[in-house]
Amino acid sequence: MRKQIQADLSNIADVLRKETLNYKELSESINEFQEIVSGIHSFRKDGEIESLHFDNGMALGTSYAAMCLKDCMRTKMFVKGIMEAIDTLASKSMGAIHILYAGTGPYATLLLPVLAKYSSERVKCSLLEVNASTFESMKAVIKECGFEDFVVEYIHADATQFEIDNPKSIDILVSETMQRALDSEQQVPIVMNLLPQLRSDAILIPEKIDVSAVQMRIDWMHATKTGDPFCKQLGSVIELSRNEIERMTAGLKHGEQIQFSSKVFTVSSASLKTHNELSLLTEIQIFDTTWLRTFDSGLTVPKGVYSFSDDTEKEFKFKMQYVVDGDPGVRIERQ
Ligand SMILES: C[S@@+](CC[C@H](N)C(=O)[O-])C[C@H]1O[C@@H](n2cnc3c(N)ncnc32)[C@H](O)[C@@H]1O
């Protein structure tokens, strides 16, 4: 049974890793992946859908976290990027590559097919999850798949506060605890807590998340079909990457919190005839050349934040700032 699950996950990993996209093949593989994991752990519908709320954002409940698997391009690109990162490190060193996966969800979705492609001498993982029922499900899935030999540690803890026991042993940090525009969930405080504990050459996945302000074209839907630019860039609002975190933490005193700087964007009324919707775009560099671009996934659909249809002023100024509080996100003020 375990051998069969591992063989099926290995085939799924091969499809997810492909450079070319055959959407039918991808969605069949994702369905098969879903059947394997839901066959191992099916949810009681009571009580398991509850999300957890903290003063720095929320953690999705078990059933919602399980559903992330079905975002086909998201799952494909993360699995592909993780395997590419492992292979990059494996080409430089003979030792085991240690992955810390923060926010595993109930199926350790982004690692499960990956583990089917490597030996437990080559890849190790520490699995960190805050939600108790999600954590129990994830352990059951790892066991049923026969992947326990890969696991260094199961950690039931809050990744925004957790102090890693042996941080220098970690080679890759993986976390997908986000929504579009880095809304609501805890990707930012998780990465800001864990990444600075690691070696400076440890790989962060996703490597970079960029949320930018844009003006969308009135006919943006048509433009995306013809390949024309569907928006006008105003500028970056927040970038979450190793470089940015190092830059922001450089001048901090002990115990001082990072504040994301505010940006002011100006929109001219002339441009509104063609581009009348202010939106936030999210682009995600998973690893190196593996990206989730706008519209690829639920994580990268544009978020409309202001419609100009009734306005007649000459120009508009907007101040935008990313804030980590009980409901993290980009705060927007019209000036
Ligand atoms: C969006 S789901 C994604 C699940 C899985 N990583 C995937 O990609 O399919 C995020 C998961 O991270 C967990 N999580 C969120 N915040 C967390 C935190 N502060 N510490 C540990 N786990 C967290 C949630 O409980 C949830 O299971």
C-alpha cells in the first residue's frame, strides 16, 4: 500500500515538475493527489474548519488549508521550485538537505510529492504547524505515506514566535501561509521570525513576493487574452525577500519591530480614461526562474482597491503601507 502511494506521488511529482504546461494532465494529477490524501485523512466537518486568530494575523482552519492543494498552478510551481532548490544544493554538497516547512496544512502538501522523489539520506524535513487538528492530520499523512524516516522533528508551535533548536542545520525554509496581496494570513511575520535565525545561504521559498500598485485597464480582461499590457505600474508596495528583510533589520535596535515604509502614488486623471481601477498585484518568485505570475493562481489574482469611475479631479494621491496587525495587509489612504 505504502509502496503504491509512494509510486503514485512520484508520478505526480514528475507531472508537477514539467517545464511545459498541459493543463488537463496537471488537473488530473492534482485530482489524484487529492484522492490519495483525502483517502488517508477525511475531515470531521465539525470544528475543523475554524481558523485561528492571532494579533499578527490568522491561520487557516484545517479544511480550508486542505483546499489549497486544488489551486493547481500554485501547487505545481511550489513543488517544482522546491525540487529545483534541492537539486541546486545537492549539486554542491553530498550531505542531507534539511527543509523547515512552516505551516504544513493537513497534508504537508508542498513536500509530499517531493519526498517521493528523494531518499531519506538526501532530504530531511522539520514540519511546523500551529493548528492542533491540522498538525495531527499531517502526522497521520506522513505516517501512512511511509515518509517518517525523512522527519527530523514534528513541531506544534506558532511559527511567528518559534525559536529553532538548531537553526544552522536548516538549508531551505518553505512557507506558503498567504493570500493575494499578503492579506490576512501570517506569511510576513513567519518569514520575519524564522529567516533571520538561519544561515545566510539558506534558501527561502518563495524567494520573493512582490505586491505592487497598478492601474488596471478598463478592458483588462480582453487585454490579457491578446497579450497587451493590462495595467500601468505605479510601484512596489511591499517586497518580502531575504534582501529586503536584511535591509530592514540592519538598523533595528534589540526588540524594535520592523515598520514597512509607506509609499505615495500619484494617478493622473488623463490616465483614467483607459486605466480606471486601482489594484494590488502579487507576483511570486518561488525559486530562480520558477514564478507564479499575475492570474496564474488564487494567490496572484489582482485585488481591486479603488474604482475611479465617478471621479472628476485632476490627479489623485494614495498613501499605501503594509501593516502587520490582527488583520495584516496594505492600508490605503486617499490624500
Ligand atoms: C494557506 S495554508 C497552506 C497549507 C500548505 N502549506 C499548502 O501549501 O497547501 C497555511 C497553513 O499554515 C498554518 N499556519 C498559519 N500560520 C501559522 C503559524 N503562525 N505557525 C504555524 N503554522 C501556521 C495554517 O494553520 C495552515 O495549515
